Amino acid sequence: MEWEAAALVLSVRPYGEGSALVHLFSEEHGVSHGMVRGGTSRRQASLWQTGNLVMARWRARLADQLGTLTAEPVQCVAGRILDAPLQLEMVSSACVLVDGALPQGEAHPELFMRLVRLLTLISVAPDPAPMGAYLRWESQLLAGLGYGLDLSDCAVTGAREDLVYVSPRSGHAVCQNGAGEWRDRLLPLPALMMNEADDGTPEDWKNGLALTGHFLSRWVFGVRHQPLPAARERLVDYVQRLQVAPPDNAVDSV
């Protein structure tokens, strides 16, 4: 069996002597695993970096075998943001969420294109960090997996304005007046989740990560008895530190 397609590199780890085990995400084939001979060599290491878009060729005798991979570069994401730690954390988090959330071999063309657009945005215009776009992408990931948040109106009053909370049980928005005595048990809803022109502040990012993280943990990883991936937690930790001392490349977005 053999296929060739544009694919995103989701993860890379050493495999045997000098080879690498690579997880890819492509439009038609979904998440695929393959072994790259010499993948950890100096000549190939820059190609097999998390977030890179490559033209991959996967070969195996049988569909359920671990295939062998070769590839040519299409878009180098990692190399463009080496000096942007927040953007590197965003790329790592997005890729590991897809790697852990999607079953192997199941096509998700819309999620693939959304991730390509997100990683392109991060790498082409990395400063300021597009955290608003990243958080909306996490919400889109939930929706693509069948767990979409309902942010269209208030679950209590039906109002479409002043939506500032989300129910941690249903994922439905709640307005200020509808929160009542339950407001302390609701999740804050930052405005950037509903406004593509709003990139928010580090406080909004923290609240947005808590919001999507709650449902990723409960509905996606929790049902498999798995914690949220470590790369996602590192992004949360980085954003929390921004509230104390924002770095130079985040000043313009605060």
C-alpha cells in the first residue's frame, strides 16, 4: 500500500538506531504513523519538526502495518518561530491535541485545513502571538469531534447579548443576568471566543484555555482516562506567567 499527500508533522521521536517514529496528519488519511530511516540525522532533522507541512510518501505492505516515510518540505513552521517561545508552545499544543484526540486513519478534512491555516498564521505573522485564533481553533476542534460549545445564546434567558459565562456541564453560554447564584460555578467566557477580530489579553487567554481545556479534558481525553497532553499544560503555564511579566513579543497584544 502506498500514498502521497500533503501532511503536517504532529510528533517525532527517536526509533531504533538513527531512525524516527513520526506521526502525520493529512486531509485524506487523517493521523498516520510511519518510520523515517535516518530521521534523526543532521540532514533530515530540520524537515521532521513539529508543525512543518511536508509532501509525504507513506509505504507499507499492509494498511495496518507501520509504514516507512519519506518527504519533501512544503512549509517550515518551526524554523520561523525559533525565537518566539509562546508561538512554539502554541504549535506544539495544537499538534499534540490533534495527535491525541483523533483516531488513527480517520479522515478529518475540515480539521486538517483549519490546522494548516492556524499554523500558517502563527508562522507567517507570529508577532503578536495570535492566541485568539488559537483558542477559537480549540473550540473548532471540539466541534469537529462532536462536542461543540453553544455560544449563540444564553441557556437560561435566551438572550444573545452579554454572554460572559459557560456552563461547565452543558457547554452552553450564560449571560450576566442569567448566571444568578450559580455564577461562581460557571466558566468565564472571554469575548475573543466569539469575535475573530479580538485577540484579547493574557487574562482572556488564561480564561479561554481554562474554558476549552475543561471540555477537552472532560469530553475528549477524560473518556479515555488520559490527562491533557503535557504540551497543552506547558502552554497554560506560559500564559499564566505572562500575567506577571509579559515578554517583549507579547506587549503589542496586551
